[in-house]
Amino acid sequence: MSDIPVSLLMFGLLFGSIGLGYFIYGKRQSAIVPLVCGIALMVVPYFIGSVLMLCVVGIVLAALPYFIRI
């Protein structure tokens, strides 16, 4: 068994799923901000090892398309 906490895996799955939704939406609507945020949300959980940092970065990336409309 590895030393990865289950909460880190669950939050990674949650933010990855949100990222997939943003990616599909951004691709279909030709919107660059949701597309980039979706890719970032799918990739970021692989590089962050802290649950708190993953939640902060994930929430910021998930909220970014709401505030930046290009």
C-alpha cells in the first residue's frame, strides 16, 4: 500500500472531473479560458502532494472561468 492519503486521491478525482467538463465545454464553445483551466485541472493533481494545496489550487482554477470571460 502506498502512502498517498485517500483524500488526496478523491480531491484529485473531483478536480479532474471538473477539468474534463471545462475542457469539453471550452472545446465545443471555442472558449480558451475554460479549455486551459480544464487542462490545468486535469494535470495539476499529478504534481501536488498536499491536500490543502490541491484544494486551494483546484478551487482557484475552477472559479477562474467564472471571473474571466474572454
